Amino acid sequence: MEVIQQATQKTYKQGDPEMPAEFKEMLVKLLLNEHLENNGNTEYRKILANIANAGMRFAPHGRAMEIEAEILRQEVQHGKICEDLLKGLGANPACTKPIKQYAFHMPLEDWIDLAWFHALIDRVGLYVGVEWTGSPYEPLAEVSAGLEADEEFHTKSGFLHLREICSTPEGKVAAQERLQKWWTAALDMFGKSTSVNSPLYVKWGIKQHSNEELRQKYIAEALPEIKRLGLAPADNLLNRRFL
């Protein structure tokens, strides 16, 4: 296993003149090119609109609609947080950058798709907050706990929806049939194990774990939730694009 040389850890405030150039460059790269949530990106707004449309169209009752509305409110807030972080780093958040993670381009065709989207795809966002906890960039560390709590709400809401879906035999069968495609997409969201950027993020303390370490942590923690639904685990390698 490659040993990553850690940079000297120091906490940097916004506008700190002693902030190393590479550290700042990696922060901007993370927030502008790799992190999804940015209200300044017109592509992120399209994704929010798609989630909102599915939530309001497919929610089976009023309480589910309320949950979907709250998830959307939090996602907009996350986009504002990222927008502000980029401005604080001297970067322009206004852009039209493609969203790389293909999970966000998969159709949300019904309530089952949206439930799995929250349960598995939003769950990946939970690890963003965890990784940013204790970040050497103070503004990032300050928002990490709130982001983590919100993403935990999103994934728990997805599993709440799925428990209701799986309460009928036909719903359980349908949920099982959809699991694989969303599980595959979720695991791919962590990126390549051979990523050249991942070691640099760890080096500067922007992230605490490599892509593969986070992926394995995700698998270990998500599988029990799936089994509690009475569903069989999906294949970890089937149709994967990023290993």
C-alpha cells in the first residue's frame, strides 16, 4: 500500500496569505470540479429541478412530500455553502460544468427510483461531511457537521421510503429489482482507486481517506441497512465503471 506523505498540518482561515498555493488549488478543484453542490453551476440547478419534479410527482402521500421538500431545501443550502466557499477562495462559482457522476443523470422514473436515489446516492454525500471534519481549511471544517447531518437525513429518508415500499410483496420485488443499478452507481461515485488527485487531497488533509477506503467504508455501513429491508445484497462489481 502506498504511504502518503502528509503535509505539515496547519489551520488556514479565509484569505490567509500563508496558505500554500497547492493547498488552495486542490480546494478549488474539489469544490468547483469534483463536488456536485454549487448553486453557481447551472447544471446543478438542473439536477435539483429533476429531484424536485420526481419528489412532487411520485410522493405517495403528504408526509412524503414534506420530506422531499425539506431535502430539496437542504440541497439548495448546500449549494449556497459551496458557492460561498469558492468566493472565499477567490474563485468564481458561476459556471456551466458537467456533473461527472453519472448517477445524477439516471432517470428517476418512479417513487422506487427516488427512494433508492436518496438511500444510496445521497448516502455518498454523508462521507463528504465526515471527510471534511477537522479540515485544515477552517471554513470547510465549520460546515462539515451540518452537511453530514443533512446527508444522514437524506439517506434515512430514502430507507424510510423503502421500508414502506417493501411492506408489500410486489413492492419488495420491485425494490430488489432496482437495487443493483443504484448500488453500482453509488460505488462508482467514489471514483477510481488509482485517482491521482486522491493522494493530494489526503496529503493536505482536505480528505482523510483514499477513494477505495471510503468505498469500503460505505459498503460496510450500507449493507446492513439493505439487509434490514429483507433484500439480498447487490453485486459489488457488476457493471462498475470505476474500480
